Amino acid sequence: MTRKRLTLTSLLGVVVIILGVLPYFFGDKARETLEQQAAVISDIPGYALVIKDYEQGWFTSHVVFNFGFDAHTIEIMEESEAQNDAERVLLDLLKAGADFEATVAHGPVTFQNGLNFALLSLEGRLKDIDSQLYQDFRKLAGVPNFLNFHTVIAYNGVTTADVTSPAFKAALPTNQEQQITIESGGLTSHTTVNADVTHYVTEAKMPLFKFEATEGGIMLKDMYLSMQADRLNDYLWLGQGETEIGEITALVAGKSSFSLKNLKTTHEINRESDDTLQASLKMTLSQAGAGGNNVTDGILDLTFNRLDIDGLTRYVEEIQAISLTEDDQPPLTEEEIAQKTMDIISRTGFLLAQRSPEMSINSLKFKFGEGNFAGIGTVALKGEGLKKLETLNDPQTLLSRLAVDLTAGFDQALAEAIVTIGMKQQMAGTGIDMSHLPEEQLQQAVNIQTTLMLQTYVNQGLIVVDEENGLYNAHIEIKNGQQLINGKPLDIPLGQ
């Protein structure tokens, strides 16, 4: 019995130490870790994360921090002239940044949002912004705050963060005649970052966002983002990701003027060699259209080869450096920024060109009406021996260094669909309403016009007929300084 009591007492002692004593010492480590993270984020050009207040306790601490733009970026904003009340309010909000408050639970065990064996965990929210317009809008939206987060930093330094935003719909208070309504279906995201910030995985979902004003607006549905990446250096990341948008609709006076459905993109960036990267991008959509004209089943699949790592790194580094000036120096003007940007493009573009970069069009497909289009090809630049990027401004020099091989094909139905649009625009310009024409008469006119157009292109050698498959094809080449179409010289000077 004595031994059991001793064992029980020892266990209770361990529990007391873990839950009652260690949190005090973990509190110092928690504060140090948060200060280090703030410094890392503030080192990113253009941004700043400042811990405004930190009240450290035994088991928990309370922290208030501001995330926004750095001093130089704010100086640039202050030079901007707001055109109306809404722009002035937005500018003031951007300059002030966003204040967040959080409760920090000290390890080794925390109980925020469940049981966590971690160095620390944070649970917090976006504080009210010092703007009457914002506070009025939040009350009309009926939400206590627009952003909540829960973060856990494990013993090994791995950080996981969950961010949520509630669904809401409200009219933006304004003294102007224009009414603005904002609607959100809410936001959820989950992110994991390793201890040395060299790898991250993130995922986010937003079912609806709608911005509608008197003149127009935009609506997005079923948005999804997923990305994971590994740091290559201080400026470049390798990895892959995908995005999905179920629907994008542009609104004019409450009615749809343009719509796009089921847009999906995937991208991947990998190391091709010690000195180059390879990037791929694929986009698909089920429908995009305006004014009754719709493109469907669209596919764009691209691969970029031989992308110089040094050139890309220098480009990102120098572009970011534009936003950094000495504290006693005035910010750059728009003209100075534009000139510096062109200089950077010239220097880093030369490095990229020397690697002989190549773009492969693996697939370009779409349907328009009942018609079909498909194309593939490659475009490459021969960079060996190139002395200056500016020499490519000479059309003949550029022509001698380009290697192009493109093949495209379309059917009769696509040609008829395009001709129909052209005829409608021409007749509308002369005051003729084609809607009053009998369908048979309209189709006859389209057939005649399409046949004449296609035959003209065939006679000129711009397209060839594939009678077996019912297609019109074109093969465009640039090689050894020569421009060819369907194997014959193309007498159109480059650059004209």
C-alpha cells in the first residue's frame, strides 16, 4: 500500500510540475518565439508585424499585434489622392493596418480548441478597426468580428494555423446615392509551416463572395485553393498548387454581363537542373461567355523549360528592393519606379534569355458554338552567344534566334460561328437587324460568306484542307531565320 501511495504521489507531483510549474517557464519561450516570428515577417519587403502589447501571465498571456504595410509603403500610399469618400476610408484602413488580439496558452500542454501537446497555442480575432464606417458595417452584418484564428506551435517548431471568417451580408453605409452590398459565404483555411520556414502547406475554401453596387459588381462562387512549396532560396519557392472557382459573374445593373464557369488551374515548379527551373500551368473551364456568345470546354496546358534560377532570383530581389529606400530619402516617384523596373527587366531578362528558354503549348482547345479548335506547339529562344538583350529589338536578329513550331486546326462549324458574329456586327453598324431575317436566309448568307473566306485562305496557302477529318489546318514555323506556313515561305516581315 505504501509503495502504491508513493507511486501515486510521484505521479501527482509530475502532473503538478507539468501543468502547474512548467507553463511559467514556457511563457518566456512563447514570448521569445512570437517575437522571432514577428521579426521574420517584418523582414519581408512591404510588410510589417508589430507586437503592440504583451501581458505575460503564469499559464496564459495576452498579446495585441498589428499586421500591415511597412513605413515606406505607407509613405507611397500617403502620396495617393483618394477620389471619393470610399477611397479615403479604404486608404486610411490600409495605412492603419489590422490589429489582432490573442490569448497565448503556454505549454507543455494547452487546452485551446482541444488538447494540444505544444510549446504554445494562440486563439484570437481581428480587433475592431478605428473606423466608424467599418464598425457600422460590422453591426449591420451581424457578426462579432470578421476574422478568427487558432495557431499551435509544436515543440519541434512546426506551426499550424486555422483561420475562419463568418458568413454575412450587409449594405455598406454610405452618404452617397450609390448603394454597395457585400455578401460572403464565409472562409476557412488551414496552413502548416515547418520550423525554419522552408516548407508550407495551405488550403482555403470560400463558397461565395459578392460585391454589388448600383452600376455593377462581381460574384464568385465555390472558391478553393491548395498549395504546398519548399523554399529554394530567399526569393524563390518550388512546389505545386491548384485553384478552383465554380463561377465568376460580372454584373451590370444587377444583370450578368460576363460569366465564367468551373475555372480550374494547376501549377507546378520544379528544379530542372542545378541552374534552371521547369514550370507548368494548366487551365480548364467549362464555359465562358458574354452577350450570348459562349466558349466551352476550354483547355490551356503550358510548360516552361530552362528558366534561369539566377535571373529569376535577381528579378524578384531587385523588384522588392525598389520599395526599400533609406529612412532619410523620399519615396520614388512613379516615373522613377517605372524606369528602375525597365532596367531590372533588361538585366535579368538577359540572364533568362541566355539559357534558351522554351514554352511548350501541350494543348490549346475550345469549342465555340458547334465548332472546335485545337492547337499545339513550341516557342523557343536561342540564347547562346547573345551579348545584349537589346539586340533582340532588331526584328531580323530576333527572327534568327527564334524557333517556333505551331500547329492549329479548326472545323467548318467554328468558321461559320465566327462569320456569323462578324456579319451581325457589320449589319448592326449599317442599321440592319438580323433578328428579322428568316433562319434559312441567314444560314445561306453565312454559308456563302464562310465558303468564300475559307477558299481565299486556302488559295493564299494560309490553311490546308484535311478532307478526311473535316478540318482546316495551319502549320507555322520559324527556323533558321525563315518564316514558313504549311511548309512555304511566309512573306510577312516580323515586327510589321
